[in-house]
Amino acid sequence: MIAHKLAMKVRHAIPATVLIAATAPALADGDIAAGREAAHQCEVCHGLDGQSKIPEAPNLAGQTQAYLVKQLGDFKAGKRENEMMSVVVPALKPEDIDNLAAYYSAIEVKIGKVPGE
Ligand code: HEC
């Protein structure tokens, strides 16, 4: 009963489109150690620590797992395109994507100074 009330509250608070996106793909767990191994292919641009090593590449450390899975899936499906990413993505299997997302999302990130605070 409580869960139902909570679900109703959430449904009112979140637009339907967001709710669909959030509930559609079940998030696989991913193997962090295997992800670290696979991350050697990403190291030159994103770092093994998830901190970008080239100006064009974003930091991946501490990024949410669902977001990483989504972006890698989009690159693989050709929905998102980037010259550099297209070199590595075709070889990634779905379990590699889950493992890489588990690894990069598990890197702890500490926030320092935030402008305006
Ligand atoms: C040769 C450099 C290079 C390599 C190697 C590389 N990437 Fe990237 N990656 C990039 C660049 C550049 C972007 C930014 C793409 C854009 O501007 O859309 C990117 C974007 C991403 C994004 C999207 C992040 C976001 O915040 O939207 C993810 C996730 C990602 N890379 C994961 C990986 C993984 C995992 C690997 C290894 C399997 C990898 N990349 C290997 C250069 C690289």
C-alpha cells in the first residue's frame, strides 16, 4: 500500500516520457574487475582513472552507470557519432559495456570547490 502511494507520487512528479526512459532497460550489474581490464582500450583518452587525458574526451569517473550504458549503446547503434569513439565501440559486446559502465561508475569522485558556494 505504501509502495503504491509512493509510485503514485512519483508518477505525478515525473513526466511520463522520463518515467518510460527510466523503467525501460533493466540495468545489468556488470563486473567491475573485468571492466577495469577492458578500460585499457579507453585509457589513452579517458584515463584508467576516468579523468580525461585529451581535451575532446569527457571524464567518465563517477558517471552514472545507466548513463554510461546508454551512451555506449547509442554509439554502438550509430545514434550518437564520434570519430574517436567509433574506433573502439564496434568491438564492445553488451557485457563489455555493462562491465565498463560498472567500473567507471564505481570510481569515487570528490567534489571540491563549487563556484558560487
Ligand atoms: C581515441 C580516444 C578515445 C578512446 C580510445 C575512447 N574514447 Fe570515449 N570518447 C572520446 C571522445 C572524444 C568522446 C566525446 C564524444 C563527443 O564529443 O560526442 C568520448 C565519449 C565517450 C562517452 C560519452 C560520455 C558522455 O559524457 O557523454 C563514453 C561513455 C565513452 N566515451 C566511453 C569510452 C569507453 C568505455 C572507451 C573504451 C572502450 C572509450 N570511450 C574509448 C574519445 C575516446
